Amino acid sequence: MTSGPFDINPLKTSWCPGCGNFPILEMLKSTFEKLGLSPADLVVVSGIGQAGKTPHYLKCNLFNGLHGRAIPLATAVKAVNPGLTVIAEGGDGDMYGEGGNHLLHAIRRNPNITVIVHNNMVYGLTKGQASPTSSRGFKTGIQVHGVVSEPFNPLAVAIALNASFVARSFAGDREETSRVLTRAIEHRGFALVDILQPCVTFNKINTFKWFKDHIEPIDAKHDTANRIAALELALRTGKLPVGIFYIDGERPAFEETLPVYEKSDEPLFVREPDMEEVRKILEEMK
Ligand SMILES: Cc1ncc(C[n+]2csc(CCOP(=O)(O)OP(=O)(O)O)c2C)c(N)n1
Ligand code: SF4
Ligand SMILES: [Mg+2]
């Protein structure tokens, strides 16, 4: 068996056979390789959920934090060591539900991280409750009469907040997903990639076939710098557009604007604390 730099052999996962997480894992590994990254250059941070287990199955640096907290952890990792490539991984419940507030404020800060959401429109790990992206009417053991809320639209929210890179792809389309992931990781600033991912066990509505029948590629003529056109695409009803919606290449990244990097580029993690400064702050607080 051939082995790539990000492979763990033998790979043992707790995912169900046929789960959409498998192609995402494979695409991540091949994208990291294509970008010439090494496991030491990379940190993959996650929260809790089936998607949140992804970094366990990758050979690289990883941090598995609390449910919904991958984004602030990833922001901090990038801020203290800007030389690393930092990815935050998670599910729709993790990133848009429990971690939703972090998503909003990270978009405002624009850290140079890539947020990858495995959007299977359900809570997989906890056995099939509705998530923020479940369709209205979706029946579960908890939502026995069907979901009554409008589904959360992550792309429209991200574009409205001027996220600097916004894209959606489908786990069943490896070529397009790999292209989107490559562009997202190369992008300087906050990148959101929502990947439509079937959960074969707990979501019998949004299956591989359903997604295939309900997606449509964004027109090649779409101008990714046009925010209003991107928002219109994100708000479109009917088929789900897939591809790159929006890119703002002008926004400075969070870590570039931090006052601690004004006088020196030396990463924070190698600096000695300035005890004189600490003493001054403590004195002022007395
Ligand atoms: C604070 C907190 N609340 C709730 C949970 C229980 N919990 C764990 S994962 C999860 C949702 C998982 O759904 P999603 O993020 O969509 O990931 P998936 O399993 O579908 O990949 C929930 C509610 C938890 N671990 N911690
Ligand atoms: S429960 Fe769903 S998301 Fe979790 S491993 Fe199984 S198919 Fe994948
Ligand atoms: Mg989910």
C-alpha cells in the first residue's frame, strides 16, 4: 500500500462505511500534498462531532477542542505562529450551531485560517438530531413533527459580513472540491468552505443522489469580486449553487494587524515575555 505524507497507516476510523467524511479526508490529504505542505507546517483544529474527528485521521499537528470552539483556537494558533497553515474542521452543528457566534466574529477579524464545514444537515455523532442546516420539515427522533425553523444560510451570512473567501462544494465532486480547497488554503484571510456531505446513517433525505440532483455549478462568468452578485447566488432558492461565491483579496489578515507585530515579525511563540511591561501593567492595576 502506498502512503502519502499525511496518511496514518493502518487507518482505523469510527465513521460508518459510505460516510461522506471519507472523500473529504482524502481530498484534504491530496490538497495538502499538492500545495507542498508537510505535516510539520500544518495544524488542523477541530471541535466535537463526526467531522470533528477528521484531524485524528491525518498525520499532522492537531488540536481537538471543545464543541464549537475550533475557530477561536485556530485564530490563536495562527496569531502566535503565523508561519503555520491553520485549518479549522467541523460539522454543521459544531460550526453553525454551538460555534455560530465564533464564526460571526472571526469573519470580522479575518484571521488567515481556512474553516471547512462538513455540512451533512444533521447531528451525526449524537445520532440524528436536527442541525441548523436541516431542512424545514426534517423529522428526527427529537423533532418528531419535523423541523419548524428556517435553515441557516452560512454562505449568505458570511458574504453579508464580508468574509474574505466564501465557497461551497459537494463531497461527491472530488475535482471541484479539491479546486475549492486549494484556492481557500492559498487565500490570505478567513476562508469558509461549506462542503455538502451525506450522512448515510441519520440523514435519509439529503443523500448522495439528492445532493447530485440539487446542486448546480456557479456560472464561469460569475465575478467573485462582486459581493451583491455573490449574495444573490447565496440567497437563490431551488438548486444549490456550488463553487467560489466571493473573494475579497484586499482585507488585511487579523494577525498582520496585531500591534505585537508592528516592531518585529518574530512569532509570538518564540518571544520571551517582556517582564518590565508585565510589571507595569500589574502596577497600574493595583
Ligand atoms: C457543549 C456541548 N454541547 C453538546 C454536545 C453534544 N454534541 C456533540 S457533537 C454534537 C453535534 C454534532 O453535529 P455536527 O457538528 O453537525 O457534526 P457531525 O457529527 O454531523 O459531523 C453535539 C450536539 C457537546 N459535546 N458539547
Ligand atoms: S453517523 Fe453519519 S456522519 Fe457519522 S460517521 Fe456515520 S454516516 Fe458519517
Ligand atoms: Mg453534521
